[in-house]
Amino acid sequence: MKQPYLEITFRRGRPVAAYYYLPRRSGQKSCRSVRIEPGMVVDLSRGGKPIGIEITAPALISQTILNRVLRQFGLPPAKSADLAPLRAA
């Protein structure tokens, strides 16, 4: 996967979780997870590279918070359009 994308899980019409997929090699899997912010868990590959961010409390997460986490890992910031589905939900 070359571009990040957001997947949202709904229950009874409300967003209960989201996952922000980060660019990774085909077949690359999570080896461990690290809680970073309240409502956010980063999945890391065997080499410690972030491959995705689980958003367990969508209502608490803003673009600013997500970009702060991405910056911690040396990743480019999320664009407003990347998070539009979460704000619309």
C-alpha cells in the first residue's frame, strides 16, 4: 500500500472505531502495539515501523492530535481530506 487511508467501523449508525492505514510493504504485519494518546494505539512492524493507527475513541481525535503522533514517527502529516470521513461520521 502506497497511500494512507482511513477505515471507520460503525455500530448502530455511530462510529465506534477507526483505523488509519499507513504505507507498508505487502504482507507486513503488526508485531506489537503502543498506546500513544488517549484513544489511539499505533501498530508497529517487526522493525518498529508504524504500519497503522487504531483510533478507539473517534470523537476525541482531531487532525492536530493525529498529526502530532505521525510527526513522532517521522511520517508526513495527514491531510484534511484524509480525515473527512471521520468528521462526517
